[in-house]
Amino acid sequence: MILGIDPGSQLTGWGLVDHSGNRSVYLASGAFKLGSRRPLPERLLRLSEGLEDLLARYEPRHCAIEQIFTAKNARSALVLGHARGVILCAMARRGVLLHEYAPTQIKQAIVGVGRASKEQVQLMVGALLAHRGALQEDEADALAVALTHAACSGLAARIS
Amino acid sequence: MILGIDPGSQLTGWGLVDHSGNRSVYLASGAFKLGSRRPLPERLLRLSEGLEDLLARYEPRHCAIEQIFTAKNARSALVLGHARGVILCAMARRGVLLHEYAPTQIKQAIVGVGRASKEQVQLMVGALLAHRGALQEDEADALAVALTHAACSGLAARIS
């Protein structure tokens, strides 16, 4: 089972997929609503507690998350880093293995083109998982990185 | 009791001061050595567990931390944000009140000049707390922000 996370300081998306052989199956997804008006420490605590519940409930072995090289500016990198720090810490606490993928790797894995648009990625996530109904943007992004890890680890297994 | 924190992803300094009236007294200080070679999630977990022990042991009511507006680059802002996120989350979990101070506020409070050097701040911290023996740089920086909160909250109390 692979947990994908799309970190944000106001909304953090998550998605769980099961993967065996060449097939990935949708299990669950959602988003932690951290609130935009609450003080940052409270939002981070909400995120941490939400993750703890999620990890206790599903016990995933792997977590996939987007690798961040740059952000629009240092300020947004700093705030995004806060949420990411809480996520990485929660994974280490439960012994969940972390895998990071660059945005271009995710687009390549999901759409087949490293410069695909966000909309194309979201559309393909729904199609790949045969998911009925709309997925929130953050859920879809979280599922995309989970699917990327499924594809990459499947490929690694076939090579070895 | 005020806990000052100087966050870093390899070394996070901390310092505790007690404050009553106009006087601040040194209680304890140290640094969490998170290691530079370990994976970041492990380092963040070490930081989180170290903070939990510290908060359980001393039960400070207030935590003071440097406010970060900019960093040299987005990359270092992101990594610093990870450590800061874990710290803010640990404080919220224990109900410790967070206070943030800009670097110039800290220099102003400790040395009396907003453009003081790091060395001047460290020298003054030792003098203000009548601390014998050398303080590590990270400890001194953590004590500096704790003392800044002591000075600012003391001032606020005198005004009101």
C-alpha cells in the first residue's frame, strides 16, 4: 500500500493506492483541512494528528511525496517546508519509508510527458484508477505521486 | 519560564531562562545534535523526540523563536522550514505559547543595536545571564531569543 501526500499549509491532500504487479487500485483519498485563519502551530498540529490517525488506520509501508527544489519565493518555500517537516517526521515516527519524486517525474509517469499540465495529470489519475466521481485537486495530486511510486517501484522490480 | 529555540536541520539550540520582574536567570541550555548524514525524516524525528522530552521535563509556558522572513535561498528556507514546522507542532501539542521575534528585534533587545554582530549578541547573552564558561553558538542564540521575549513581556507588563 502506498500513501501519496500533496503537502500544503492550508490543505494537505492524501491518497492511498494498492499496487500489485502492473495494477494500481484506488483505496481511499481525502484532504486535511488545516484552515487558513488559524495560527500556523495549530494547523501543523492538526496535520500531525490527522496523519497519525491515517497511518494507524491504514498502516501503509511506503509514502510518496513531491520533491521540492524551488518555490515561487523563499517565503512560500518556508511555509511549505513547515508542513513538509511535520509530514516527514510523522512518517519517520511510524517507520514508513519515504520516496520523493520531482514534478517532472510525476508528470512523466502519469501522462507520459514531463511538461503535462496539472489538469492533464488530474484527468489521467481518475482514468488510471477508474475512479468514478470528481477528485479534489489535492487528492488527485496526492494520488498522482502515489501512482508514480507504484510505477517506478514496479519497474524496478521487473528489472531486478 | 521561557524556552528559546534556535532552529537548524543539523543542530537546533535551546535555552531556558526564568524571568521575574527585571531579572532573567539562566536555567539550562543545550543543542539537539540531529546529524548531517542521516536522512532528513530521521533528523526531524530526533528533533521532535528531543523537544518532547524537554517540554515534559521543564514544562515551559512560553517559547520564543526567531521569525524568518528570508533565507539565503529558497532551498535553505525549505530545509529550515522543515525543522521549524516540527518545532511549532511540538509546541502546539503541549499548549506552549509561541512568540516570534525578528533578528533585528533580538539584536536590539540584547545589544541595544539592531545591527549588532552575532559575536556581540553571544557575548551579551553570557554577560546578561552571568553565565560562567563558554556557551555554544546555538545555545547562545536560543538564549538570546528567550531573553528578548523576557525583555518584551516585562516591558508589556510594566506598561499595562
